[in-house]
Amino acid sequence: MDNRLFFHATERNRESIGEVLSRILLTRGYILEIGSGSGEHGVIFQKCFPEITWQSSDPELIHRKSISSWIDHEELNLKMPQPLDINVEKIPWEIPSELLLYIQGIISINMIHIASWNCTKSLFNESGKLLKNGQFLMLYGPFKIGNKHISQSNELFDISLRMQNKSWGVRDLGEVNKEATKNGFIEEELIGMPANNFSVIYRKVSL
Ligand SMILES: C[S@@+](CC[C@H](N)C(=O)[O-])C[C@H]1O[C@@H](n2cnc3c(N)ncnc32)[C@H](O)[C@@H]1O
């Protein structure tokens, strides 16, 4: 059965995210994606970076079915593992031993503002335990800088998020960085992206 979902934002942001990944991805090992959604990013990046293994995950069954369908559709079954059921707040994350051994980095695209603040804390906490020194955690999405929105459209987006769920909202980069520091990460690079988004590369620097 074809359970593929189509998230239109992925069409708009995949190229620019791919450019960032091409600079930071190593040529082998596993990348764990948290909150993969439809799975479109996963199959695209798996094809762009064939030397690595892209491990998608999502807590929603409908999303994991979509990811599996995308893997089938793109004939990546021999290369890409099936998605994991990871809810960042349910700790410890259940991680297969191969991923544990060969993980190189963690990526989460447009997740932390559509989840509670506790999810950001758990994301850094668990990532800090999984990753070794020198490995990265990359976030992509809208952020406030100095507790201020960088555009009116981000401010309106933030209001609409909070109306849907009061625990959601565009996060302040400074607050996110505090969680990073607590868990042994430094903000290595902040990259301005199209449509008032950022990619943030955190590097693990201590155990
Ligand atoms: C806006 S979608 C983004 C999906 C995909 N990354 C993309 O950019 O198209 C947010 C995703 O975060 C996932 N998510 C929400 N809460 C989560 C949690 N507690 N742990 C992990 N993922 C979560 C949702 O299921 C959804 O797939």
C-alpha cells in the first residue's frame, strides 16, 4: 500500500539543507533523524549522500508508514533502515546496536517549535549521551535571536503555533544554546537559511 505523505515545506527547504549537509556530513556511518515526518528528507538525503546510512524516526505511526512507503517507492530498501519509533521525551531512546556503534550525527528539521520545550531538553540530553566528542547535532527551523523574532512572518507563525498548542512556539536561540551547553555541546555555526530559518550546528565537545 502506498502510504506516502507529501509535506510541501520539504520541497522548499531540501536543497538549502542539503547544501549545509554536504559541508558537515562525513562520508560514512549513520545519521539519526529525529521527527522525520513524511520521510521525504530522508530518502532525498540518502540518495544525495550514498556513503552514509540515513536512519529516520518519528513517534507517529502515520509518519513511520509514510517513511516506509517512501523507502519502497525510491527502492532504497537495501540501503535505508526502517524508521524507528522515537519520541524524544521517552527516555532512554531505544537505539539498535548498529546505530549506536556507527552514529556520526543527529539532525532534527522543524521539530522543536512543534513540540513542548521539554522535547528540546530531552533532545539535547539524549543526543549528548549518544554522540561522542567531535560529532554533531544539527537543528533546522525558525529561531528568535536575543528573544526577538527576526521577521514579522515568524512572529505571526509563533502566534499561530501557540494557538494550536500552548506548549509549542518558536524557540529563542539563547535558551536552546543553554540546553546545548548543559549537555556538552557548543554552537559551532549558525547559518541563515531561506524564509527566515536557520541551521544550527552543535558540536559535542565533552562527555
Ligand atoms: C513539522 S513536522 C516536521 C517533519 C519533517 N522533519 C519535515 O521537516 O518535513 C514535526 C515532526 O516532529 C515530530 N515530533 C513531534 N513531537 C515529537 C517528539 N516528542 N519526538 C520526536 N518527534 C516529534 C512530528 O511527529 C512531526 O513529524
